[in-house]
Amino acid sequence: MEISIEQVAQLIEGTVDGDGSGTVDRLEKIEEATQGSIAFLANPKYTPHLYSTQASAVIVKHDFEAEKDYTTTLIRVEDPYSSFAKLLEAYQQMTAVEKKGIENPSFQSESAQIGENVYLGAFSYLGEHVKIGNNVKIYPNSHIGDNVEIGDNTIIFAGVKIYANCKVGAHCILHSGAVVGSYGFGYAPQEDGTFKAIPQTGNVIIEDNVDIGANTTVDCATMGSTIIRSGAKLDNLVQVAHNVEIGKNNAIASQAGISGSAKLGANVQVGGQAGITGHLSLADRTIIGPQAGVPKTISEEGKVWFGSPIMEHREFLKSSIILRNLPNLIQRVKDLEKKS
Amino acid sequence: MEISIEQVAQLIEGTVDGDGSGTVDRLEKIEEATQGSIAFLANPKYTPHLYSTQASAVIVKHDFEAEKDYTTTLIRVEDPYSSFAKLLEAYQQMTAVEKKGIENPSFQSESAQIGENVYLGAFSYLGEHVKIGNNVKIYPNSHIGDNVEIGDNTIIFAGVKIYANCKVGAHCILHSGAVVGSYGFGYAPQEDGTFKAIPQTGNVIIEDNVDIGANTTVDCATMGSTIIRSGAKLDNLVQVAHNVEIGKNNAIASQAGISGSAKLGANVQVGGQAGITGHLSLADRTIIGPQAGVPKTISEEGKVWFGSPIMEHREFLKSSIILRNLPNLIQRVKDLEKKS
Amino acid sequence: MEISIEQVAQLIEGTVDGDGSGTVDRLEKIEEATQGSIAFLANPKYTPHLYSTQASAVIVKHDFEAEKDYTTTLIRVEDPYSSFAKLLEAYQQMTAVEKKGIENPSFQSESAQIGENVYLGAFSYLGEHVKIGNNVKIYPNSHIGDNVEIGDNTIIFAGVKIYANCKVGAHCILHSGAVVGSYGFGYAPQEDGTFKAIPQTGNVIIEDNVDIGANTTVDCATMGSTIIRSGAKLDNLVQVAHNVEIGKNNAIASQAGISGSAKLGANVQVGGQAGITGHLSLADRTIIGPQAGVPKTISEEGKVWFGSPIMEHREFLKSSIILRNLPNLIQRVKDLEKKS
């Protein structure tokens, strides 16, 4: 779908500087852009690319002053990044193929209830007493267990598996391969060395506006609920153990692991491959670095932590310098030994 | 399903202290319990919650003495935790919806053999010469490859994928998204920089009473078998590479990775996100801490190891103290330099 | 399928030393081999097993000289390992059950195009405008989204999920549970603490001869493409974030994570559980050790790195020695303090 550069400028309330009659049909990065595309320039580091870009138009800051010749058309705006994000969103809406209706074969139990304007992909399964809200999209090969409820406007991508009794809020996105409600890893060691499974009778509650990444796993609670609070975003391959509570607006990066009964405050961020020990709590706005290991409760809000086991960020930097200077320290001790 | 507090007390051989005529229909934690629920008090740390809990009944130790007023009914038993676990189990059995029969559409090859009382969920697939034991439950969207055998009473949750020729024992649980039998990561580097795949012709053998977590992956052997011995429990997102042998009654926590041809003894425990290098062995009852890295064979039984690369636990603690005291050591060297 | 030892020798251009009339029907390891199997001896470490092996034949180097009695038949060749690999390959081809044809029920959109000699397993889904090349095998329960293209001879194992608009080359293998094209983890933090999703409008391009492991996840680009170059091999449970470029002939071991917009050169190797930070590049032939953490660009080609944060291999070894000798250093400082 092509639109003219003039139309793009109107959409983002910018002014055209150059020829606005050309057409564009896609968004590209300024350093890789080809003819027929639109790019943006927000970070001054990328300015040199403006003079060589093949993009048909580039969104720039209103007061941008070129220092060399260029061949593209400029669209001047207040905030190039925001304008581009707006454009991305418009582009996504225009190009999205709206999935609708019930594909066959799919499986609906007789007791399942479905809202209006729902997409149910082929080979998807709705168990007993399932309740699906309005405008929900369930892509093919997904499994929605007995008694599961899914709120309005939520998207379940292909191959998601939700165990019985779990609840998913409105405006959520669950990516392919995500598993919600698998049994918690709870066993009572027996005298003969075997393990006896502790029954996992709880569920998972996912509140509104939550995103769950591809192949991420969220275990059900032993009793009660594993909870993912509204606005939390989980990346791919994250592990959330039984009885965990992920706080409001948390951001948990890929391959992080949250052990059983850990309780994360609001606006916590956890880096990729970090591990959080069980039965502890993290204060609001705590930031945990990538590959960090968190062995105990963090009570002070808004601190940044790195390392395994974690240290406060400043301490971590200091410690890194000390470690790097150890050969020097050894030499100094040698020198002292010679003198003494 | 409601039952009276009296009935609960009979079930767990306890004595009612207070009004036994009320009814309960669920299990909750003492600190979160609401009316109509039953809770337990085992850890003295939680005693204060007894005086404010809304639970209709609380299971306590037979000699518990209250120091304040409370409104709940007590059930006195020998061991509150065991009694509660027993109750959890009874609860699970009472509330479990027994899945039975063959749902349609599902796919059975003509040569597949199915035992008695089997559940085969919709969109599940049984390849050629598959053998399914009695009382097996295969939830929807699962794939059972050619020649796979599954023992009695095993549960395969939705969306499990088992490659051809693998064997799964009796009384196992495979959680959603688990993959069994994918090719081992074996390549012969060629002179031109490309990799030539080494054919992976073996299989996976999972013995009895094994649990495999959600989205865990177990590769087949190059030749012979990758083996998971009886009673082993694997958490979510664990990687088991080709030709690995996981020992009897092992417990492998989430996101741990076991590299090719590693051989774990009996009753080994591996912490979350730990990594075990290939072609080594771990002695019986070895315990590996979370995020640890194991570079070589551990021959001595029953030791506890932490860190990456691992150190014995006591050494690890000592080393942590030394590292924390380095700034102090630097100061002492400075002082010596001034004096000298 | 049995063949005689004579026939095996012909196949690998070896000479029989002993009785060549016996038959074999499988390949086993020399230390575990049973009657009717064929094994090989390449590593001298395994020579003692030759004198006790139950294998019906063992492939050995042409100049092998036995120092004890043995009961097996020898097949002498130039390079036992290569010969055995050749045999493995032949074995795989002979035992592979050729999957063919369209199983029912499967789902093909009317606009999907399928090449010749394709296998489409039951419960697999081909979206709108999908193009499938010749000799492609798509196992059951797989989801191929709208506009996806898959090149000739590629194998898609059971339960793979490919999002709309992605491209997969020829001669690729995607293992069960792999997810290709899930949304990148990109959010703009809002003033009220919530996150606004940045639309992810790009796709994933997988070139030829690429292997993707079980339950590995590859996110689509925000715009443009996440790219996996030809010949790259990814193990299980690997995370590839949005806009990443995995180089030609890379080998990425299990549970490694590559963050957004990282660009890996050709012939890079990444160890298991290693983490690569976003927006950096790795020079050609870089080797990253297991559990390593890479915080910044590596410009020099062909270096080996370990640790988190990474150090060059030699520096890493030196640093390990220093750390191990710290108690000794402390003692030396104590001694100096006494003297001073």
C-alpha cells in the first residue's frame, strides 16, 4: 500500500522540506533504507547516513540543519522518534490481516462460552466451562484448559498451552509456545531417596495488559495463585515458578528465572538470564542486571544491582576495578617483601 | 464441594477444638485465608496470623497453646504439615476432572496400539507402531512419533512432542511443550568453515516415575540412548543434551543445562540455571548450586558445590569473604608502603 | 535390517581381519556394544574395551596392533571415526521412514502453494499465501503463518510455530517447539510507569542450511529483518532477540541468549548459557565460552573469551590463578605487618 510523502507528513503533523509528491510503502532504518521507504533521524550519531541514504523521505527534527548535500525529502517534526513510532503503529494497523471467525476443525466443549468477534484458529481447543471475552484472537494449535477465562481483546498466538483453572486478563498477548499453569516443582524427599510430589492445586492469574514471551513458562501455585500483575511484560524463555508474584509494570528479560514464592514489587526490572531465589521479595523499582543472582530480599526501593551474588551497582563497579588491579597489588606486595 | 470441619478432622485423624459444624470448600494459606477455607500452622513464624485469620478452620500441632483470642476453629494433629499435604492430595483427587476416551479429531496410525482406559485429546497424533499403556492420558495437540512406547498411568500434557523411537516409562508426567528426542547438537567442522551434521540415530529412554517440566528439551543420543533414570524430576526449560544420563532420583531445577555425554549419579541435585559441561560424571548425592558451572568430573560422593567454576561450599564461602575484604587488604598494603 | 560384516567393510572401503560372514544390524559404542552390533575404536583411551567388547565387529585404524586376545572381527580402515560417521549416515538413511503426502485433517489456505513431494502432517496449518518448496517435510501440529516461504528440502518438526511474513531457506531443520517471528521485546516506558509496546513490523529471514534447536525462539525485527545467515547452527532453548544478525556458519550452544540488534560475524561460536548484550558486534571467528557475559563489541577476529564480563582466555586463566592464591597473598601481607 503506497502513500505519498505529503500524506505521511499530514499523519504525523510535520512539514515537507523537498518534493512531497513521491510515494513510500514501508519503513526502514536510515543506514539500510532503499528507494520507496521512509526512515527517521533522531540520534545525531546517525546524521552522516542522511547524506547517503536511499530513503525517499527522512523524518528529522524541526531545526535540523544539513551540512552536506542529500537527495532525500525531509519531513520536519517536533520529535522524530515519537513520530516514527506513530507511523510504525499506523503501518502495523494498515498491514495487519484481521483474523476473524471460527476455523475448522477446532474443538469447543459444549459448555465453552465465546464472546463477540472472536477468532478461533484451526486445531485450537477450548475445554469445559471456558469463557472467552470479546475480540479475543486464539491462533491455531492452542490449548485452553477447563474453566480457563480469557478477557477482552487478548491475543493468544499459535501453540500456547493454558492449563485448567487459570485466568488471563484483557488486552494481554501470549506468544507462541508459552505455557501457563504447569505444575510447580514441589516434592517432599522420602527416606528411600525418592521424591513424593506435593499436589499443585492452585492456578495462575494473569491480570490486564500483560505480555508473555515465546516459550515462557508460568507454573501454577501449590495452593492459591501465581500472579502476574497488570502491565507486566515478560520476554521469551522466562521461568516463573509456583506462587510467585510478578509486580505491576515489571519488565523481565529473556531467560530470567524467578524461583518459587518470590514476590516482586511494582516497576521492577530483571535483566536477561538473571536468577531470583525463592521466598524473597524485591522492593518497588528494583533493577537487577543481566546474569545477576539475587540470594535475598531487597527492601530499599529503586536500587540497581549487578553480579552473582548481587552487589549495589557502585560497589560492583568498584569491585571490578579492584579485581582488574590485583596483579598490580601482588607486585606491590613483592616489592615490600624485597625491602623488608 | 463443601465438607464440614468435623469431616476434615476425621480425614486427617485430628481433634476439633471449637465449632466443628461449619463447612469449608478450599485450602488457603493462613496469611491470606478467607471464610470457608481451611489453613494450617506448622512454622511458628506464622503464629501471629492465627489470631487474625479469616479461615474457618486451622490445622495446628496437638500441643499448640494460643496466647491471644482467635475466631477460627482449630483441628489439632500430630504433624500439621503432613496432615495438610494429605488434605491437598485428597482435594486434588476430589476436584480433578477425570479425562477419558478418544476426542475427535485425533490421529491414530493403523499400527498404533492403545491400552485400556486411555484419554487421547483432540488434535493429538499417534505415529506408526506406537504403543500406549493402560490409563495413559494424552492431552490435546501432542505428537507421539513412530515406534514410541508409553508406559501405564503416564500423563502427557498438551503440546508435548516426542520424536520417533523414544520410550517413556510408567507413572511419568510430561508437561506442556516438553520435547523428547530432538537431534543432538553434533557437527563435524569442515575445512571451508561449514558444519556437517553427525547423524543422530539414537533415542531417549525415560524410565518410571519421571517428571519432565514445561518446555524442557531432551535430545536423542548420537547412537544408543539418552537416559533419564527412574524417579528423576526435571523442572521447566531444562536442557538435556545427547547421550546424557540423568541418574535415579535426580532433581534438576529450572533452566539448568546438562551438556553432551555427561553422566549424573543417583540422587544428584542441580540448581537453577547451573551448567554441566559434557563428557564428565557427577558422583552420587552431589549437590550443585544455582548458576554454578561444573567444568570437570566430581568423584567424591555427597559434596555441595557453588560458583562458576565450582568450588566446594566451604571454600566458596571463604572466597566470598576474601573478595569482600579486598578493599581492606589494599589499605593495609598502602599502610605498609607508607611505613617502609 | 541385517547386513554382513563383509558388506560393511565394502561400504567403508576397509579390509576384514577375522570372520566376515557374521551379520550386524545396529551401531553401538565399543564400551556398551552387544552381539550383532558394530562399533569403532578411534581414541586410544578406549583400546582396553576392544579386548572385552561383545560387538560383532569393530572398525580400527589400518595399523592397529592388538596386545591381547579378542573375540570380535576387525575392519581396518584409514580413519575409523570418518568411516563410522559414514556408516552412521548410511544407517540413518536406511532406517529413516520416508514421510510423504498430506495427512488429514490438515489446514491449507486456498492461496497456499505447495511444491512437489511434500509431507504435511496432520493438524498442521498453512496460512494465506504460504509458499512451500519441493521435498519439504512439515510434521504434525506445526503452524506456518501467512506469507511464510519455506525453501526446498527443509524439515519442520512437530509443533514448530512460524509467524507471518518470515522466510526459511532450503536444507534447513527446525526442531520441535521452535518459535520463529514472535514480537521483539521493545517497549517505550511511559510517565505513569506503564510500558507502551513498540510495534514490531519486521520479520525473520533464515537462510539456507540452518538448524534451529528445540524450543529455541527467534524474534522478528522491529522493522527490517532478524537474520540467521546460511550454515548457522542453533542448539535448543536459545534466545535470538529482534534485529539480531547471526553470522554465516555460527554455532550457538544451548540456552545462550543474543540481545537485540547484536551482530555476529562469520564462524562465531557461542557457548551454552552465554549472554550477548544488545547493539554490539562480534568479529569473525570469535569464540565465547559457556556462561560468559559479553558487554561490548569485539573487533579483533578469532579471539577466545571467557567469564562474565568476558576476558581474553589467557587473561581469564591468569585471573583464576590469582583468585585461587588470594589466601596466600593475605598471609604474606600479615607477615609483612608483623615485621614492620
